[in-house]
Amino acid sequence: MIRNPEARQWIEEMISLCKPDNVVWIDGSDEERRRLEEEAFRTGELHQLDQQKLPGCVLHRTAHNDVARTEHLTFICTRRQEDAGPTNNWMDPQEAYSKVGAMFDGSMKGRTMYVIPFIMGVPGSPFNKIGIELTDSIYVVLNMRIMTRMGKVAADELGTDREFTKGLHCRGELDINRRYILHFPEDNTIWSYGSGYGGNVLLGKKCLALRIASYLGWQEGWLAEHMLIVGVQSPDGETTYIAGAFPSACGKTNLAMLVPPESMPGYKVFTVGDDIAWLRIGSDGRLWAVNPEAGFFGVLPGTSYKTNPNAMETMKRDTIFTNVVLTPENTVWWEGMGVDPPARGIDWKGNEWTPDSPEPGAHPNARFTAPARNCPMMDPRWEDAAGVPISAILFGGRRARLAPLVYESLDWEHGTFVGATMASETTAAATAAAGVLRRDPMAMLPFCGYNMARYFRHWLEMGKKIASPPRIFHVNWFKRNAQGEFLWPGFGDNLRALEWVIRRCRGEVSGTETPIGVVPAADELNLNGLDLEPEAIRELLAVDRDAWREEADSIEEFFAKFGEEFPQELNAQLAALRRRLG
């Protein structure tokens, strides 16, 4: 099926290294899926759920020590350490190949190797990237079926001479002391050993689509970003596309699948992607975005018909549930699902569980893997080979006191500064006391596959090349009052902030200039149907100069971590902010 001679030679080399008993070449057919599922049911790797209530759905449990991305065991392997930069774990490629290669040696004896050709992006698009993942996990194969376009369609696209990403994965012993997630951007290669968790082993996702792709984008003149893509159709029928970067726990998937409030009739929201955007400059001088994924790999706890009804509808069929409660009815449950827990069940560890058990039934990072085509609000253009034109970019964070509900940057360079200083803080719910501040530039800190100082430079250079750049905004749904209560209702009402963003893009509102950027004038926000006091609106839009002066000091300390290659333009932006603050 794979005709590319370089690919076949590499696969043979990896077969010789790992020494599997069998090799299965994945074609992506429905018959193949059924065969693999039946095998996984027999071995216990998967559990089949009630097919009347959840058709096509299965349950998987990971090892107890293997429930999330292991960032401290994730490495960028470049020949020079400075090319990985100060924010990545670095390992010399020769050391990595030698050390982890010894672990791969004979690691698949008694096992089957599955050869998965896959496409990140749309088949036929000049912007897609092709990968091949070799794995000993049926769970990985079935997840890759959902998250990528894989099998024969990818082998055909690979042809005889296309470049491709080489991905090798083995579960190994599932020992955290023998676990490594290695990226070799200069070799377009990914090695993952010792894990079975999706974020570590679905090599098309964070590994290729962000860490390797960010490096390729830097080399080739485009951006690979940890961003949702959403289309907002106004009552006049015009759709505006927005990309947005948010750190974890900031409502990214909820925003990607936002349901308009009833008090905003005529608005429709469409999902293009919930996690990753590849952005390129189009022939028309605008920035165009594609979602390279074919599915969703989302967090379950807290997901309900109240918080994200479209996600709930999406996962009703053909979904892999990971690390949730198995109910007596052979369905699934998790904390925050919005329905009563079962009187008893089997928890994510495989143990008997009741609501009185001391630990949660589902792991806090329990996941669902579901096809994007199942989502009732997917945008008609979500698989357009050219992507969609981006009018606005959002950066967001969780700030209890500092950032207003929404503000616009002054220009692309200032917007890059806003993205580079993104942060979220842990907050004590009762008192809203500021906790630990975590800076996560562009929400890319764990995912940038090269020196992040150069990544900032790349953003600045891209801005100079875009004839009609998107406007850049910052949003904060999490501002609190003195009593520690959220000032903003969030969820569907976040559309009100997006409406102001869209009107700014259209030149319909002027806003109010502040030292940090342009905030809405109080009468520019659509507050129909909201019971918000004028004082709450004032607090939501306020810019506290003293607090921002403290923020400037924190930013200066953060910028110092990036060393000599850090762009001076961003230091100049910090100095300009201080001057505007007075």
C-alpha cells in the first residue's frame, strides 16, 4: 500500500529494531475497524458499551500512572541546545537515539506493530502534512482513525516522493521511569516510548501538529498554533472567522462550540476546530486557517448539556471514552456531567465505586475522542482545502482582577506582545485571592518545537508580510468582584464579547482607548437579556493602572528568561506600556 521507497526503508528499519511478531498495514476500512475492536474486546484493551444507547462507543482505561501528558519527560532533540531554547527540555539527538533506541530494541516481541499512514489536514490540500505512525497499540490505531485522515487515503497522498513525519510509538512497560516523548524537528521524527495516554501517543496531535509543525512553519513561513477556529454568523448573514488561543481551564472547547443565548436572535456559531490551527497568508493578503484534525480529543469532567451541549451531542456515537465510570447500564458517567451519578459503578481504575467513595469515579483528565463530523455545528467550510479567512485572533487567560472582559491591541506588534504575555492564575474560589501566576505565551509554552525567542520573532516577521492582518484581542471571562464572585456569566454569553470584536473588525464601534489597548465603551456591549448592574459593567471594563504597573514588572522578569535572542521589539512594547501607564 505504501509505495514511497524512503518510507518503506524506514519502516523496515523500525521493524528490525522493535522485532514485532506481526506487522499490520492499516488501510482505514470499516471492516478493519470492526476486526481491531473485536480483538481489543477479547484482550480487555477496550470495553464495548451499550450499542443501543451509545452506538459505536467504547470504553478504555489507561494505566494508573499514565493519565496525562508528561511534560517533564517530553524533549526537543536538536543538535544545539540553543535551538530548543530555554523553555523546552533538551536532549542531544545522538544521546536520545541511543538511550531510547535501546528501549525500543526488541520492545515489540510478542506484539503486533501497526503501520498507520495519516494526513494532518485535508486530503488534496497543498497545506497538509503526512505522517506514518508505527505503534503496538490498538487504542492508538482507533484513536488515529478518529483524529486524522488515515489509511489508504494517506498512503495514496504520500505517493512515491512526498516528505513525511516518521513516528514510532511503543507502550513498553508503561513505567514512568522508562517513558520518553522525543521530538527531532531537524529529522522530522517523533519517538514515544513507555506511555499509552493519548496526548503522548497520538503522534499526529500535539507532537506533529504543534511541536514539529511549529518548527516547519518557522522554516516555511506559516504558523502552527494551539488555537480554536470558530465562525460567527451575524443576523445579516455574514460569517466572521475568529481564531483563539487559551491556556488549559479557560473554556477553549466551550467557546469553539458556543451556543448563542436566546436574547441574541439571528446569530449562529459554527465550529471549524477546537484545538489546533495552521495559519498561512493567502493570495488575497489575508491570514487563512485550517484545522488539521478530523476529530476532538476533549476533557470530560465538567462537560454537560449546560456547559457544552454540542460536545454532548457529538459524543453520542462512534466515540472512545477514556478513564470514566462504567455504569450498571453499560453506559458512562463522569463528574460534572449534569446527571445524577449511578448508585454504583466501576471507576476509572477498574474498581467498585459509589458516590460515597473517597475518590472521584472519573479521572480529572478523563477524555473523549469523537469524530468532528458528528458535531451538529461544524462549519460548512471546515474541510475546505484553502481554510477560512481569519478576521480576529483572541488571546485569553484566567485573571481575577487584572484584565478587562475584552480589549483590542494597538496593532500586530502590540498584539504579539499581548500574546507573549498571556497568563492565568490559580484562584481560591472563596476569596478570589491571587495564587500562582502561570505565563503561557500564545498557549504554546508546552508545544513550541524550537527556541521560543525565535517563535516570537517569527510572529513579528509574519505580521510584516500580511497585507490585511487580523485584529488581535485579549479576553478574560473570569474577572471577579471584591466578594470573589464572577462578574461575567460566561458560556453562551461570551458571544456578546465576540460581537464587539466583530463590530470592531467592521469599523462599527470606536471603543475607548486605555493604556493597554481599546476596551468597549459601556454602551457598545450587547447586554440585552442580561441582569448586570452598571457597577459590574464598570468593573468588567476597568483598567487598574497600579495593577498593570505590577504586571509590567512581572512581564519584565518573564522576558528576561529568553536570553539574547529575545526580540527587542517586545521589550520596546513593554517600555511603551509603562509610559502609557504613567
